[in-house]
Amino acid sequence: MDLLWISVLESVLFGAIGLALALVSFFVMDMMTPGHLGKQLAKDQNTALAIVVGSGILGTCIIIAAAIHG
């Protein structure tokens, strides 16, 4: 039973680390691009930008998952 709780704790910890790194990657993309990404995504509803940002975050998440999985 202890092994189960350790596995659950590791999963939650690695999930939190993965989400934090995905958030950091969004802020890095925000700094690298002209303008404010949040404003352009939410207020201006820039679909092309949403696709680019989404694919960038997805690519980052795939790399993070592969690194965590080993």
C-alpha cells in the first residue's frame, strides 16, 4: 500500500513540475514575440497566433513528458 501512495505522490509532483514548465514556456514565448500574447489571444481572438502558441506549448509538453518518463 505504501508503494501506491509513493507512486501517486510522484505522479502529482511530476504533473505539477510539467505544468510549471509549460507555463514558463508560454511566458518565454510571450517575451520573444512582439505585443502581448494574452491580449491578442483573448481580446483580439487571433486564431493563427493561438495555433502557433498551442503547438509550441504542446511541443514543450512532449519534451517534458519524455524527460520525466526517462
